[in-house]
Amino acid sequence: METLAERLGQRKREGKRSVLAYLMAGSIPDEEFVEGVRSLRSAGVDGVEVGFPFSDPIAEGPVIQEAAVRALERSMRWERLLTLLPLVSRELPTAVMTYLNPILKRAPARAFRELGGAGASALILPDLPLEQFQSLGTRAGRKDVALVLLAAPASGPERLRSIARRTEGFLYLVSRYGTTGEGSGTTPSTHAQEVDLTESIREVHGTRPRLPVLVGFGISSAEAVRRRLAQGADGVIVGSALQARLNAGDAADGLGEVVAPLVQAARDFPGL
């Protein structure tokens, strides 16, 4: 089974851009969730981030927060996540995105072992401090699950270099100040909300030339994809634009149609 790091690394070596999709586990029935992932795969998405709900999602905007509340109300628990991941990872390379508290509560070594055994090949923790990365990784003793770090747009060169040296699989670069989502959660983000990431991406590539840099938060249109790729990103992450459709009751098997223009924008962008 191809890992997410392998997929992203291969595409970067080939000079191609990547598109990842985020969906909140438990926000819809599991069978519909898998149908959504299949639709995303058919549209050309390279991997999927499976959100695991947490009661205090500090990085999330209203769309993902609503999905997290729904998931918790529908009894999305760790054991259920472990039954969903094998179905998802058969379709696309899979990461889990959650917060540090659920991992610590489970115990890092056990959590990493269970996630890897269920098919996840990466874990993204938005609230994991760089300073705690080493201790978490050592305690976990993980081998099969990459621990992905996020970098904020305000990160200075030294901080970016430190994050780039430690992150595994890829670097998740946040596109703007604030939380996830499309502006207010219902409208596309504007240029004023965004930060030019050209220098940040150049700094990361200078530190680790082979490391894919993917940009997330506020990616909801083909135009947004092209802007971030023009700044040097190796790919983008689309989340709230997809989850908003599910929150509104749209069929999961139609998600491919939503993301297809964004994938096409990435495919059409000049090679690296």
C-alpha cells in the first residue's frame, strides 16, 4: 500500500503538483464517507486527510467545527475511526488530522500503532508544538506513521528551517492568519485575508529541497490553487469547501465534481 509520503514525494520528483482533500469522520455515515473518498479518487485527488473530532478544535473555522459537533453527536470514537480507516486507505493514501489531546489520552505509542495498523500513513496535529515533536516521536516509537508539522504564515526563517528539518512526509503550510474555511465559512476567501507565501516556501525548499510543501486553509477555487502554486507550493489541501457540501446535506458521491476544477488547475499548472 502506497503511503502518503511516497505519493507526494513521487509527484514532486515528477514535477507534478498534488491535491489533498479533508473530510471529517463521523459527520456522515461511514458508508457514505467511503463513497465520498471514491469520488475524490476518481476526480484525481492524491490523498485524503480524515479528521477525527475534538471538542476544542482551535484551528477550525465554522464549517469544520459544525462537522466535528455532528461527528461527536453521532458517536464518532477512536474505535470507530479504526474501522473506517482500512476502507478509506484502500482508496487513497490516508492521513489522520486531529489534536494532541486524543493522542495523549490514547497514549502515543498505542495511538501510532493502531493508526498504522488501520492503514493511516500520516498524522497531523495542528496544536503540536515544535518543541514537543521530539518527545512525542520518541515516546511513540513509531515506524509507519509520519508525523506532519504545520507552519504558520508568521513563522520566521529560523523557525521555518527548524520545522522543515523535523516534519515527516510533507510540510503543511497555513495560508493565512485565522482558522480553516472559506472566509466567513460561506464565501470564498479574498486576497486580503491571505499572505504571500513565496519567501516561506523558498526557505523550506532551501532547507529540504525534496520535501513537498502543501498549502491549506482557504483553498476553495481553481484561482486559489493557481495563486499558491505560483508562489512555489508543491500542492494544496482542500477541506471546508468539501465539508460544507456534506454539512448542507449534499451527496458524498458528488464531491468529485466539486474538487475536479481544483485538481485540473493543479494538473494544468506548469511543471516544476
